[in-house]
Amino acid sequence: MNLSLNPSYRCNFRCSFCYLTKTQLSDPQRLDVKQLERKLTEIETFYGHGVIQHVDLYGGEIALLPENYLLEIIEVLKGYARPPFNLITNFSSLHPIFHHPQIEVSVSFDYMAREKWQQVFRNLTLFEKSFSILVLASRRVLEQSAEELIEVLNSLSQLVSVEIKPYSVNQANQDLVSHLDYERYILRWMELRSKMRFHFVNAEKISRSLAGKYNAFSNDHLYITPQGHFAVLDFDSQDREYFRVIQDLTEFQKWCIEEEKKIRANPFCSRCDFLGGCLTEHYREVRTLSEGCSGYLGLLQEFRSRREKLL
Ligand code: SF4
């Protein structure tokens, strides 16, 4: 089970492509540590000890939270999952928690597409521990030169890996980025792989998908909100992504079964070679393939036909 923990949604940035609404980004509410413990116990009681394999901590901006509070969260987590825990930050400030030995740091860095990028870049050059970078393929990122961004990333001596995450239309904003736009951008990066001095996670993910080693369903991913609720990522009636609160794990299981049933009945997915193992982070209903799909079928077909060694 992958657990995504949102201790708080509050953030000091107001990125136009953020999946959180302005109200959420201003909300000071933070996850009660005792409530976190109760939720983790609920998971263990339901699925058994050791079920949580990976923990992401993000928000909102983690670095706005006091160090003592984050230390308490880490202590609680250690009782239920094996560290390191992955902390995702906008890196606008160098919080002492980033140096914690049981914390791995992932920085959301979109070069000029995200506010205060010079300050973030300076922090990246000053940070002495290894870190990963997550780039969100928003419209503004797609308009930047991939070559230039790779060159900038190559200059970061502690950078280990880079992953380009797909943008998803959500309740806070609806950027004009199609699945095909994302596929074209990833293809461009793949062409430039020989220039990269870091591990390119997307290549690894394509490889895992092609080998049938990736679970594309949402049945291994649970969220805990700042209010202390379980949640899943779902789509509303207008196909916009949002956090849907789940009362308990029985409801989570039911929701997962429904999701899988829906995907297996979809006229495109049901006939697809990659059903259940494509590149989607969260299945969005496929109504046509003319603009691609959230599983990035075009990328998978391209690399399957090339039979190129990706790792
Ligand atoms: S690649 Fe696309 S069509 Fe195939 S299963 Fe995934 S989402 Fe469905």
C-alpha cells in the first residue's frame, strides 16, 4: 500500500496549475497526530502489519510546518512503515526536517513555470543531501525548452532522479494539456536521454509497464487528509479530479472494486493490451483515443515497437 499523507494544505505559493483550491491553500488546519495514529492502526487492523510499503508527505507546503510537529509525525509513522519517508516540497526554504536521516527529499521544480524559481534553484544548489525532482507537465512547462531544462538540472550536483508528472484537470483549474501533449513531451525527453546526468524515472516507468510490472489501478493507494480522513482521488461529474473522502476501509475496498469494474467495462480499456498495467496514475474514463488516454497508450505502443532498452 502506498500512503500519501497531507498534514496540511496550506502553501506559500499560488501556482496556477495546483490541484488545490485557493481556500484549501489558505487553510491552516493540520492533521492531528493522534488522529494519524488512529488511521494507521485502522489500516493495520484491516490489512495486517507491514502493509504500508511507501509513504509520501506533502500538502500544501511541508516547510511551513514546525519541526517538532513533523518529528512527531515521523515517530508515529515509524511504528507502521519502514523509513525513509518521501517528503515533497516546493523548496522555497531550507527547513531543518529535510536533513532528517529518515527523510528523502523530492522537490517540485518546474524551472520558470513556478513562482520564485530562482530562490528554489539557489536552495537546490546549496542543499548538501541527495534529492529528486518532480516536474509537473503543465502548459507552461510544455512551452519551455526541454534541452534548456535538462541543462539546468544537470548543473545540480546532488540531483539523483527526475520524474515528469502528468497534469490532470482538477476542481481548482483546467489547463489546456492533452494526453498527446504529455506523450510528445516525454518522447522529446527520451530523445535527449544521452544528455542527462540523472536517472530519468519516466523511462523506468515505461519499462515496468511494458514488462507488466506496474499496477495501474488505485487499489494500492490511500490518502489521509489534514482533517484526518481517508481519501481517494476521484473525478466529479465534470471529470475534474478531487479528493473524495472515504469513511472507512470497507468503503475504500468497495470503491476500488467499482473503479476496476468500470475500467474493465470501458470499450477502449477492455480491448487494450495494457489494461491494469498502463502508465496511468489514476484512470480517467476513456471516451475517445483521438487525444490519447491517461494510460499513455501512445508512449507504450511506441516503445514496445522500438524494442529499445530503456534502463
Ligand atoms: S492505456 Fe489507455 S486505453 Fe489502455 S488501459 Fe490504459 S487508459 Fe485504458
